Amino acid sequence: METRGILLPEACRMFLPGREACREMLGELSARLGREETAAMLSVPSYKVQGWLDPQRETAFWASERKLIWLVHSLVFAPYRLHTAFDVMTFGRFLPESQKPKEDKPKY
């Protein structure tokens, strides 16, 4: 898909959350849901979630894993970010002010 001369998939990659942001989101999900339920929501084994959360490991997250972690985190903690496919493609970065809660300061 091309929009105004920019290839959308490549442009959206610049909004991917980083490794530490993914770990933070996983930590919040695990605190709310538990590690087993978080693993089930992500459709991965619980040992993989445990490995992702381990700060001693230099975990590399694939782009699809980052998207999935952000998507599940948003469904649990900030569903208002997910109104359109464009919101999902851009990690909810371009929400109109009218859709943002006053206390919302997206870290991811």
C-alpha cells in the first residue's frame, strides 16, 4: 500500500516499540493477568514470556512480536487506541485529541 509516495508498511515500522517498552508492556500484562494468561493471550509458551521479561537476556523481538505485544497491551489497558486499521498500523500514534483521555501519555 502506498500513501503520498511513502510505503506504508516501511513507514509504520518507525513506530514499533523498542525492546524495553516491550518488556514494560509484558510486565504490566503479567502483573494484571499472570504469566500463564499473558502467554495464552500472545499464543506463546510461558517460558517465552519469562525469557522476554528477563533483563539479563538480550532478547530480540521480531516486528510481529512487538506488534502483538502492543496490540494485546492496548486491548487490556487502552482499547480507545484501537478504532481503525490505521490506528493499529501506526500504534495509535495519531489519535484525535477528542479520543484521548486526559491522563493518557502513551509511553509506547
